[in-house]
Amino acid sequence: MTIQSIQLLNWYQEIGIDTAVEEHPINRFQQAAVSQKPKDASNPVKRALPQQDAQQTSQQLAAQANTLEELKEVMAAFEGCALKATATNLVFADGNPKSTVMLVGEAPGADEDRQGLPFVGLSGQLLDRVLASIGLDRKSETTTNSVYISNILPWRPPGNRQPTTTEIAACYPFIERHIELIQPKIVIFLGGVAAKTLLQSNEGIMRLRGRWKEYTSPGLNQPIKALATFHPAFLLRSPAQKAQVWRDFLMVQKELEGLSS
């Protein structure tokens, strides 16, 4: 395989193309007829809960979790989000849970779905370089130099599409509880979906980014300083915006210096 072919495959994965078209035609009418046959009652198909029931269930499950391990277990058992049926892995988190800084993105991509870890594809590699520029590393064991990373949704939307409001609502209690358990000093929202959802704002990322906000939730003793910035995947498509993200992370660096002094 040539270098150009490898680069093309990587680009396909980044934009969400991960399924090849069959070489031979498929009779969709025959498939539809087969799908209408009665299913074996001994092997029932799991269905996602109705939206209202899903939200109530996730709230109850999240409230019961007193540790990260318990939270991961209840999320794995949750059947209220249809994305679970199409995903390969639950993508929970990565990094140091004792870190001062927590980053929250939107949802896993194809690489993240395969590995079960957030931000490990091309956008994750870019994020790691941005973090390294201010002395942060997700693999660090020290509280001041490490980061902890998660997403609003733990399962990948097919084709890397944007999550629906129903999917976000069903999973929202989990990320809310996740932040409460970590208790970071600073939380960074990567991209418009994460920022608007967790800051409960109708403003777009262009207006939200670069300004310190306060993130609050019922399980927090006090508000957390929050900063929104562009998602690394957006930077891959719009590299001219990297300067804005650089300024955002310099703000984070300055805040961290103030915390350590």
C-alpha cells in the first residue's frame, strides 16, 4: 500500500467513512422480507427506552454512582441510548482522574470507538500537541501536569454525525456526575456541542470560546472555572483557527500558574 493510499484511508476515517460498499448488488427487497419474519422469542432484541424514561433512568443511575468505577458500570448497563447498539465500545475516559484540568468533548469518533478511549485519532493527536505546548500530558501522573478527558456521549454516533438532542438528554446525567466525581479546578469544553450543553447556553462556539465561565451542577460544592474552545477536529478542517486555540490554552496556563502559586 502506498503512502498516498494510507493517507487517504486516514482521511476517510477522520470524516466518518468506515464502511466499504459491497462489490456485488444486494437485493434490499429480499432483506426487508427476511427482517419481517417473526423473531425467536428466546432471543429478544433490546430496544432503547422512550426518551422520558431514558432521562429518568440515567438520572437515577448516575446518582447512585459514588466512584468512577461505579459510574462506568452503570453506563455500560444503560439501555436508554440507541447509539449503544451501533457502537463497538463504551468510551469512558482517559488521563489522570486526580488532575486539576478536565476536558470534555462531544462524542467518540471511529478511532475512539475501536480503541475505547477518547481523542486517539488525528484530532486527538492534535489535542495532545496543544496540551504539550503548555506542559500538560494525559499520561502524566502528577496532578498539576496531567489532564483527564471524556465526552458528553460515551458511544459513537454512526458516521460521526452530530448527536441529536434526544441522545444528549439521555446521557447528560452521566457526564454531569462524571465531572462531580472528578472535581477538577478547571474544565475545558471542546467544541460547540459540549460548550452549549454543559454551559446551558444558546450562544455558538464563536461567541462562547475564549471567555472564562462558571460551570455548576447540584453535586458540586462550588462552581468550576470553565473555558470553551474549538474542537480539534474543527482545527483540522480550519487550521487558520489554531491561533485562537493557542490563545485559549495560554489562558489556561496562566490560570494554572495562579493556582500553583
